[in-house]
Amino acid sequence: MTNPIIHEIDAQGIISKSNLPVSDYCANPYTGCTHACKYCYASFMKRFTGHTEPWGTFIDVKHWKEIKNPGKYKGKELFIGSVTDPYNPQEEIFERTRTLLTQLKGSGVKLTISTKSDLILRDLDLIKSFSDARVSWSINTLDEDFREDMDNAVSVKRRLAAMKEFYQSGIRTACFISPIFPGITDVKAIIQQAKSQCNLIWLENLNLRGAYKTVIMDNIREKYPQLLPLYQEIYQRKNRFYWESLDAALRSYAAEIGLDYVTNDDSMTREFSAPPVIVNYFYHEQIRKNNRAGKPGGTER
């Protein structure tokens, strides 16, 4: 990857009200993300930021005034990383996520952090000071060649190692198997790898929309031509048979290995467990309905 375009900007604030069904507030210490995931839904942010550069090639580093009254967030759910990875490589230099965590230390806020990085290990002790912290890692393959084709984040091996260290340190962890690529992602293998080192396993389907739909379909056409009819059936003819079949197969698999399996559950706010609970988020339209009804459920990353 070529060097990203980096701008440091002054932000009016860093914490904003969230429209996510699982959090009261959200915080994104950066705009853009240099992990450059080909399937990244957050590329829609360009509509609001004025960036003309391709998604993944730029990052805005936010600077904000120190949070004056962090105690007002006591007991509130704060999601860090809804439209960026708060531990992208530039965090090692600019430490904007670490700054946010330092300003919130002792506030009593309930943290949820989502990442694809092991840089978060740097802040393990700081995150541990938040009594209700939850951290998730996105993993959708154990095949490093496929991972390298899809994103510039650290290896799957490093993500799993970071998850394990957090888990063994007593911090509640989740393995976010997302997005699941039909015919490519071996969900059972990932569950088998992660189930002894996390409290939750989330499942999310590849939901193609926006500009990256063409990118992914072209990638399948070029590199997995045998799967193209399946992807056309799912993403052009809107046939849900694949997800319904996978749902049934994973429900049976969970029973075989002794794990609970639920659908569209409010797992962000439930007590994390051991062994982990598997939560299926395939049905996005149901999540939206639950949100409109004022019920928690669903994820953003």
C-alpha cells in the first residue's frame, strides 16, 4: 500500500449521540481507515466528509478539546469505532484513541471497542481500568491469502493472539465473524479456533450495498468464478436460501459443541459468558425493525 494521505483536523467534539441500537454514544477518533477493507460499509462516510480519494487511502486525525465532564457518561454505553478502526496503524503515532480512553478513565462509562488490530494490546491495562469494557475483533477467514486480498490489517493470527490475551486478562471479548463470504468463509473453523478465548461469537453476513458491491462482485468473478452463480443468486436475485441454510447448519453445529445459539439477540448488553454464546445477525431488516420498536439488537461493525 502506498503512503496514506494524513490530515490532522480540529474536531468540535469526539463523543456524539448514537443511533446504534446497542449504544447511547459513539466515538470515532479518526475519519477514514487505512485498513482499506474492500467490503467496508463505512465508505459511505465520504458523502459527508468531502473526501474524493479512494476509501482506505486517507485518514483524518481528530484533535478535540479535553472532555470537561466525563462523569456525565457514567452508566452509558459508548461504542468506539463505529465507522473507523480506532487502532489503525496511525494510532501508534497519534494516540488519539489512547487520549480518549485516558480522558474517560474513572468516568464509569461502559466501553465497547471494535478493531481488527493487535495494537490495542498497548492499552490493555488502561482498558482494564474500565469495569465494564468489551472488546471485539473482526475475523472472517483463517486463510491469510484471502485476508491479505481483502484488507491491510494485521494477520488473523495476531488478532486471535490479542483476543486471547485480553480474555485471559479478564476483559470481556467477542469474535466478530464478519462479513461471512458465501462459499469462502469457514465459519465452523473460526468458531472452533475462537471459542476457548472469547465470551461471545457474533455472525454477520456479507451485505453488499453501495459502491463496494461492484468491487466484491468483480473480485468474485475474477478469483472465484465457480462461486459467481451463487453470488448472483444472493446479491442480484435477493435469494436468502444460502443464509437460511447456513443458519440451520450453524444452529446444529452449536448444539453439537455445547454452545448456545440465538438470533438478533441484544448481546452487546447481556452478560458475557463462558463458554461463549453464538449470536446470528444475518437478518438486518429484523434488526432495524427491533431498533424502531425501541428494542436493542444488532451491530454496526
